[in-house]
Amino acid sequence: MKRALGIIMVFFLILLLSSFNSDNDVTFNFTVEVNELRNSDGTVQFALYNRSDAFPDEHFKKYLKVLTGKIINGSSSVTFQNLPEGKYAVNVLHDENIDGRINKGLIFPKEGIGFSNYESIGFSNRPSFDRAYINLSGNLKIRVKIIYLSKK
């Protein structure tokens, strides 16, 4: 009888504890959009990062998630879904030839690139996770400026 009562109490304890949602189960959507693309060629690649040692990622190998957006009237957007609260940075590529990588001229990219929290880039303004990250603590929508360093 004691054993049966113990089993029932353990069952109710497990049921009670499993009915509480932890804060870790809360997730958010993060929408990223770009406008004023120089043309509607190709696609736009949106790479999401959550680690400073992975960003910037010129070869797109260290991202947390990557999504591709279609270009409509010079704009594109994607939504990263079900993200836990945290720090995230975005690297965007206007992939005009749809090869999934940044094509370069002698020094500068031939295609448009952009980073969260950056309006311009250059030798003295290189992207870093510490400057690019955004604190995600609710559903969020941001706009990233695409920067063209060479003419097509």
C-alpha cells in the first residue's frame, strides 16, 4: 500500500512539475528586410549569427541559420523563427549570380553586402559582432542597408 501511494505521489509530482513552462521555452521571430537593391538579379542571402567568434563570416560557414529571400521591386525580407532570447547579428548578401558567396574584385566585393547596425563599411569601419549584434527579447523587425562598394 505504501509503495502504491509513493508511486502515485511521484506521478503527481512529475505531472505538476511538467505543467510549468520555463522561460527557456519562449521563442521569438526576427524579421530582416533590405530595400533599395540596385537590381532584381539573383537572390538575397540572410545569415544569422549568435557568436562573436563566427562573425563576420566571409565564406558563410559559421552561421547559426541562413535563409534566402526573393527580390521583389528592389526589396527582400525573411523571418528567422523560433529564436530564444539572446544576441544576434545579421550578414546580408545581394547574391546577384546566385552562387552563395561574396564575389570580389581586386579588393572589394562586386555584390552588395550589409550588416545589422551598419550604414557603411570600410577599412576603418570593419564589421564586428560587438557592434552588429541586436538583443532579441521579443518579436523584432529590422532593416539592413545594402552597401555596394563597386559599380556593376
